[in-house]
Amino acid sequence: MSSVLGDVDANIKKVEEIVQASLDASVDVLVLPEVWTVGWACDRFCDSAEEISDSKVISFLSRLAKLYHINIIGGSFIEKIGDKYFNTCPVIDKSGNLIASYSKNHLFSYYGCDEGKYISVGNSPVLVELDGVKFGLTICYDIRFPEIYRAYRCAGADVLVNCAAWGSKKPIPWEVMTKSRAVENQSYMVALTQSGYIENGEYNLGESRIIDYKGEEIVSIMDGEGIVSATVSLNEMYDFRDKCRVLEDIKNKYEVKVLCKK
């Protein structure tokens, strides 16, 4: 989706309309993009912030989950805790209960973006189980840090998720890194990003994919707004992992021999 900058109510309405028009009845888990509530405009983040215990965003996602009997990995909204703000992904189960939240562990503050000026770093990765399937949660810039995904895999992740608002000028890193995280960890990868115009000549990339455990793209949406879905086969993935035990070949420590002349 292409978010309306700074307008939470308009974006809630947009999500509701897209889901109503495009959601397949067989879908078990709905995933939304990063900061869909406010769009990628760091200087507007704090104005939209809510405490998670009294949040209209959480209330909306809860209502949506119950209405469609669906689990929701809610992209992210700006959460306020005391005098700090976090870029937080809420997870809602099919009964409308908030069962987990993950706050972005790596903040992007380069090339004119200043997320770290407004947002505090999250404490730790979060692995959440939905209907017996374990999801490792990440947000946007986290994709550049393979260590967090390896930690998820070692903790038992089946599906890796990255909810993003990724800039249109970086299509190659987005495709390569999302597929690499899937291959490295022999896990399904759900990688989605906002689409459309932001402001000041900047655009979101709008390329969203579901990738299998071998790095193959199952389904994608490359532009515009809407929903794509795919069925994943965990048994096939487990069989592949069993036959190709890559993680068992990881050394406990890699000591680098530096052979440079002084």
C-alpha cells in the first residue's frame, strides 16, 4: 500500500478497503508494511505515536483479525513508552488478542533519513508462534544484518518476515538481501514494502515477495496496492533442512589470520 503521510485515520481506512476487496478467505496470516499508519516521514513519526495499551491502531487490527478470523503481523506503528518512541510491529491472533510486539533493532539514519533522531532502538528480536508456525520478526533496515536472521533460525524460525518502507533507489539490495536471508537460513521469507510517492521526489519501491527456503520467488507484487498470497509447505522445508544440514557446519568461532604487511 501507499500510505497517506501523517494521516493514521486515512491509512486505517485504506487497509480496511484493500483487505475487503482483495483478501482470500483461505489466508491464515496477513502481513502489513512498515509504518503504514503514517508513511515514511521520520519528522511526523512522533505526532502519530500511541501507547500500545490505548491504541486505535491496535484496536483496528484486533477488530480486523476477529472479523476475518485471521492472524495479523501488523507491519509497524510508532509506539510511545514514557518519553521514548519505537518503530513497533504488533502481532494479533485470530481472536483479536495482541500476543507479541517487536521494536525495530536497527535504525536507518543515512542518505538524508534520520530515523535514529526520533526513534529508540528495540531491545531484542522476537520469535512468535501463530497456529504452530514460528515467525521471526524484522523491520526494513534489519535486513542488512544477517546475524538477527541466523539467531531466529537457531531459535526455530520457520518463516522470516521483513516489513519495510524501502526506497525505490535501492531495488538490487532489497531483492538480493531478502533472498539471501531465506537461502542462508533455509527458511521461508515474507518481504514486503510500501509503494508509491513519499515526498520531495522520493518513492517507495513497492516490491513485495514471498520467497521459499531455497531463495525462489513464489509470488510477488511489483507495483501499486493490493494483496498477494501463497501456500507454504513446512514439511518440504523440514525435509530439505534434514537433507542439507548447513547449520551443523558452522564453526563456533572464526579467527581471522591477518597477513598484511605493517
